[in-house]
Amino acid sequence: MKTNKKFAWLLLVAFIGSGCAAMNRLNAEYEEEMTRIENLSPEDKAEWEATQRPYLDEFE
């Protein structure tokens, strides 16, 4: 019984840890993309916004 509890805790900690690692990676990718967009020229930024408009309209 003791081994089963330890194994269950180990699985729980591993599951939470892997979820946190995935979120950190996604947050880093998001920050990189936002930095790239901020550094675009006005023409390129307008083009990027035009391509993203269908997706952005869903949230407005």
C-alpha cells in the first residue's frame, strides 16, 4: 500500500511538472513572437496585422 501511494504521488508530481514545463516553453515562444512583431517595420507590421485580422476578430 505504501508503495502504491508513493507511486501515485510520483505520477502526480511528474504530471504537474511536465505541464509546467510545457507552459514555460509556450510562454517563451509567445514572448519571442511578440518581440519579433514589435521590431517589424511599419509596412511589415501592417502586412502581419492584415494576415492576423480573421483571428483577432474572434476576440473582439
